[in-house]
Amino acid sequence: MPISARQINKAISGTLSVEKGSSCYLLVKGKSKRFYGVTNIGSSGRRKYKVYLGYWQKDFNSSDKVLQQWNEMKTWGLENNCDLRRYGERFNVNKSEVTLKKVVDLFIQHKTHHQKSDSSKTFRNRFDRILRRLPDGILVDDLAGYEGTQFIKEKVLDPDVAQGKIPTAKRYRQMLNNLFNYAVADRLVHPEQIPYRLDMQFPFESEHKSRPHPHLSWNDFSGFLQVLNLNPCNADRLTDLSTKAVLLMLTRVSTVVSMQWDWFDADKDCWVIPSETTGLKRKKGDIKNHHYIPNTPQLSRLMDSLRQINRNEKYVFYSPYKGRYPYVSKQTPNDHLKNLGYQGRQDVHGFRHVATNALVDKCEMDERMVSRCLGHLHKDGSIGHYDFAERIKPRKVVHECWNQLLDDEGLSV
């Protein structure tokens, strides 16, 4: 039976056996009570040596805990033929053979169950870019500690920082932090084998101020609409209509260009965008939070023009040109704005900035309703678990007001 806490507290001097036959002892010198073990495991010539374990009421509060650690140390020493005094270095002695690429593959496989296919591809592509900046076959251990963090900064982050791509560098740091947290949580590696504090921002991040997507003021927007109507770069009809569709519908461009004809609900006079559609920012497996875009006279005219082009196709913005998808690329409207001379001044995502400000300031619309029309979800409090209301009528008010504002400023569809 192990020595009791009462016996330890009463001990004044001398050496006590923690448990008979354990080769683990308590050395008492006045108020100092220190545990140690005696063994010859891993010793050359099988010579015995002492291994100090810790102090009573500082490192241990029971003799059982002392014996547990002592037995763990002896097991480790026998398995690795190591001197137990090197137990504190065990994570260096037992250097993991887990490669960073292996951890990345497992992490992506894990995330795939929670991400849409497009998001998974983007996730994989970003990690591939990170891996290309590091030595082939690099082990997780090679990135351990402070030095590992510095190595990641120099090889992965600094190239983007040098090009002014601070958001990209920040994203890579956050991705790697999540990766190593996953590796620890899944017991692939020990916390001491990962980089030091990748959860902390680097100075270049805290000094960087994020900027919104480029967008014009409402006072300058009528001039933009005139240029958009004139189409001086002579873009094709599909490019022109896809850009105007993003402007009218207020939804992310990747969602708009992937629209299908059978998403229109004639009974509701509304486009119902399925929740799993790319660009809607819904979680994988979400089949309830659809997005609703009520029809308006302006949108109806635009769709009539598109039916003359693609009425027999599945996709509203079907494109015969070979690409990643059978419809217009999400980059096409942005490229069109650049060709119109608005690079750095207005992009298609910036339409949402213009619309939000105009709808709130000019039409006095409720900002939460405007936000919903942009495709955002508001799941505040416990009601959010039950709220799947379509809100077609209030959405229609917002869309009609926005489209009429554009009409009044001269937008031609």
C-alpha cells in the first residue's frame, strides 16, 4: 500500500519508501519533501541512478500520482531504451514521422464533411500553395516551437506581405493555426510539437487596416450607370446582362451566374435560390435557409432578354465557351467593370455597399431587411433555431425600391 498523505505530512527527516518494492522514495529534509526514483533503465553498464520527480504539495498531492508518473517514466524508458532523466525530452526523442502534408490531407478530409464542394476545392488550393512554399516532405516536428513559427513566417507569410497581400498572409496564418489545433485535438501530434502561438497576430496584421470592396458614392453612381449602358468596350450581350443582373439582384456574383431557370417560382413571383448554392455562405447540409429574390419589372425585362439567348438551356447564364462551369465565370462581370475603366473604383461586390447605403438613407429601409436581401442570415437568440420564414413581401419592397432607384438614375436593361 502506498504511503499516506498523513504519513508524508508527519515526516520530519529521512527517506521513506513511497510503496514497498516500487524503488520510489520520499526524501525529507525539514520542510522540503522531494520524491525520487532509483533505476538502471537505459544506463550503460546497468548502473543505478536517481531520477528526481518533484515536491510534495507543489508537484504532487498524493502518493498514487507519484507512482503513476514513475511507472509511466519506466515504461517509456524500457520501450525506448532511454535514461529516465531524459523523460522531459521525450517529444524530441520520439520525433514524430508525421509529415505536414499528411496532416493537411487528414484536415481537408475532416473539413470536407462540413464544407460545400466549391469551398473544399478552394480550401485545398490554398493549402497546396502553402505546401509549395515549404520543403517537400517536411515533418510537423520541423515546425515546432518559436523557431517553427519564425520559419513559417519567412517561408509562407513574408512573400505575400512583401507584395502587400496582407489579408492573404493573415488567412494563411489562421489556416495553419486551425490545422495544428486539429492535429493536437485528433492526437496526431503533441502540443509541444507544433509551432508556437500561431493564434497570435504578427505586427504586420495589427498595423493593416482592412478596406471594403471598391465602390462609388451614390452621387457618382448615375455617371457609372451611363457608362454601363453605353458599353464602350463592346462587351457581348451575356457579359452585359450578367453584370446588370448582379446589380439588380444584390446577391453575390457566384450565386447569380449559376442560376437555373427552374429556380423561378411563378406562384410566388420570386426566384428561390437553393441553400446549397455556391456563394450563399450556408453550411453544408443546410436545406432550409433558401434565399429569395422577388421579381421586379426591371428584373423581369432582363430575364426576358436572357430567355432570347438561353431559354433552352438549364442555366440562365449558360455559356458555350469551355470553362470550369457551363455558365459565365464569376469573374466575367468584374472583368467587364475593369474594361469599362472602373478598376479600383467599383467592383461587383461593391454594388452591395452602394445599395445598402442608398436603401437605408434614401428609402429609409430597415437595415436588417436590407441585409437579408443581400443573402445574410440573422439567427439571433433561440428564435434563430426556428426561424425559416421567407419574408417575400418585405423583401419585395426592398428590391422594388432598389430597382426603381436604378431605373430613375437611367439604368437600361
